[in-house]
Amino acid sequence: MQEYDIVIGLEVHSELKTNAKVFCSCKNEFGQAPNTNCCPVCVGLPGALPVLNKKAVQLVIKAGLTMGCEINDLAVFERKNYFYPDLAKAYQISQLVRPICLGGKIELKEREVRLNRIHLEEDAGKLVHSTAAIGTLIDYNRGGVPLMELVTEPDITSADEAVEFLTKLRQRLIFAGVAECKMEQGGMRCDVNISVKKKGSKELGQRTEMKNLNSFKSVYRAINYEAKRQIEVLENGGTIVQETRKWDDNHGKSVSMRKKETSSDYRYFPDPDMLAVEISREDVENLRNELPLMPEELKAKYMGEYGLSEYESDILTKEKDLSAYFNETIKNINNPKEVSNWILTEVLNRLKDGSEEIKISPKDLASLISLVEKKIVTRTNAKEMLTRIWENGEKIENLVKEFGGNVDESELKTLVENIIKNNPKAVADYKTSDTPEKVFRWFTGQVMKETRGKANAAKAEEFIKEFLSRE
Ligand code: ADP
Ligand code: MG
Ligand code: ZN
């Protein structure tokens, strides 16, 4: 059997995180009762006039800036004509010749994937294929939700790489606040273009396209299935026809849907209802300044500034919420390494065990860590306190009262050792003073202060004596 290269290009649609839809003031909101969140514009009634939501344009620009795209100074909206029941006006307002973003790239472990473009368009309504006798229902709530479409060059070479690309893209959009990419709600959907060619050959093979895949797993399976199918066709002397195929995730196979239309079939033309959008360089720079650090920048900061390991930094920057939690915690206690330790073990374990969210505030976690640092509670007790906060929402102040007494012996010993080490002047005083008992009492006072009076005083004195005798 011949060896083949797999060639993949993706078209990824992501719903933007705006309050309102893209061409009207209806809410951009998921999960409403069918057809309760729409108006003549987003249902597509004849003669209704679209008004552009500036925020949607800004979010696409931000997305582009995180991927090194060039931002066009003039963006033009065009009508993409087709007949579909989920888009009543029979055209989608989209962009062709002058999209908002051009070029750019995303770096993968082994390859750089070039982007062709990112443009802004409107989502269509949703067809609900009813099992009841009525047939197909239409919910227009999704109509007019702002969508950004990102198109890659055919640079991806395997199912693994496609998933790596989508993971990185999703992470960037979420970190930048551009989109939430909730896959299960259709917030990110992907068309997979795929062809195969003889290994090393320069010329690309004929491609097929599978539309609207809405999980990374189905992208992965669809690519492997379709590559294998194409190779078998070629090996059997057949040819690949350019077509749109439907990926059937339940049966794990793709089936032919329709011969592929090309862009000329859509009869794109500039939408006379829409003004061209001028994007000034000043606007672009202002948006650039609003961007937070991207995951890899955060990772570099965690390693460089905070001295965390690559492993820790990777985990802490994978999810926006988790890195935000870490950032907030270290604002309350300046010990990134210890905070990272607690998050990677205590916090993440509890999430792994089925908690859906972190049930201790960054401030309380910082307090717990500091209680341990100051030896007011033992590490073991702090973990117990965390459990009680996590599970019952108990107040940290009350828990300190309950657990604070248990300063264990080895911790008390270390505390005494540190106090003596850190106060050479008092030690010298103790040795030379006429009233050493006074200085001794001062040491006991320090221990009680550090432990908020929870230490066993007799033990404390025993340790103080022991360490002073060594000086
Ligand atoms: P269309 O707009 O008709 O879908 P494009 O030329 O814009 O066509 O390409 C769409 C996607 O198909 C892009 O992601 C591109 O990288 C990818 N693509 C183009 N040619 C091939 C090919 N021979 N094999 C795999 N992917 C391809
Ligand atoms: Mg396409
Ligand atoms: Zn509307």
C-alpha cells in the first residue's frame, strides 16, 4: 500500500460574547423558549434593516490580534445567497473580499498553522427535527447571533494536530474574552476540509468537507474515518469528488450530502444595507491594550517571575478561570509557590472528585496558607478546615478558633527555632542580662503571639530552653 499524507484545513465558527445580537438589539442569550428572543431583523423579514453591533467587530479584531492577524482598515459586509429555512431572508450577511482580519498563525508543538482570514457574520436559526408528526420546527432565537469564522490554510496534517489547533484556538478566544466556546451549546463549530496525497507530493489532492462538527472528539474521529475512506477509494483506482459530506457521529462514518458549491454559487455582493466599516489604527491599538495576557505569556510569567515549574505553569494556565483564581490568591498572599502547591493538590483534587466549581474564595485560601505559614494551624488541620469550608461553607474565623489550638510539637519546635534564630540580639541579652528570666519571658511571649496563644506553654518553654542552651 502507498504511503499518504493527510492535508487538513479548518473553518471554525465561534459565537461571540456580546450582550446583543449582531444586527439588532435582541439579546445574545442561549436557552430561551423557542422564538421568544427575535425581531423582524433577526428572523429575516423582508425590508427589515440591520444595524451593526460595534462590539462584535471589536471582538473579532481582538481575536485577530491574539493570533498576529493583519487588521483591514476597511471591512465590507456582503450577502451570501442561499435558500435555507433557518435563514428566512435567503442570504446571510457575511464577508468575502474584505474581511476584518487577514493572515496570522497559531503555533503548534511541531508546526505553525497559517490562518487565511477571520470574518464576522450572522448565525442562522436552528432547525429542530421533531419526532412528532408535525415534522421540522424552526427556532429563530439563534438567528443573528454574532459569529466569527476563522479559516486556516491547509497546514494541518493529522487528527491529533487538528485537535491541538482547536484546543489552542479555543483557549485564546476564552482568555481574550472574545467567545465562551461552549461546545455543548454549539458555541464553537468546525468544518473539516480534508484531502490525501502521495507522501511528499507537492500537489494537493481533491478535498471533501464535513460541516458543523461540534466536539473535538467528533473532529478527531471524522478526520481518521475520512482519510481512510479517501485512501481506499484511491487505492481501488477511484477518484475523490469534491463534495460536502455529513459526519454521522452515532454510526462513526461520513455520507455524501451534496456536491460542493463554490463561492461563485453564492453570488456574493456587497450588502447595500450595510455601510463599510472603517477601522482606524488608533482603535486597533486601543483594543490591543485591552487584551489580557495569553496563556503562553502567563506561563512565561509564572515560570520567570514566580519560579514555578513548567509543569505547574502549564496546568495553571490551561483554563482562564483557574489562572484567574491563582492570580487573585497570590494578591492576598505573596507566596506563589505555596499557592500553586495548594491549588494543584487540594483544589484540583476536589474538582476531580466531582465538584463543579472552586468552593473556597481566593481570599480564604490565602488565609489558610498564611495560617499554616505562621504556624497557627497545622497543615493537616488546614486541610480539614478547607474541607469544611468547601463542603459546608463554614466561616474561616470560626474554624480558626476550633483548630488553632492544635499546634503540633514538631511545628512548635520549628517555630521556636526560627524565633531564636531571628532574634540574635535578644539571645545575646539573655546571656548577659542580670535578669535572664525577663528575656526568657519575652521569648515565650513571641511564641504565643505567633500562635495566637494556642501553643502548649510548657512545651514552648522546654523548646526555648533547649535552643537557647545551644546558642
Ligand atoms: P471554500 O470557501 O469554498 O470552502 P476555501 O478555498 O476558502 O474554500 O477553503 C476552505 C478550507 O479548505 C480552507 O480551510 C482551506 O485550507 C481548505 N483546503 C483547501 N484546499 C484543500 C485541500 N486540497 N485539502 C484540504 N484542505 C483544503
Ligand atoms: Mg467551506
Ligand atoms: Zn432581533
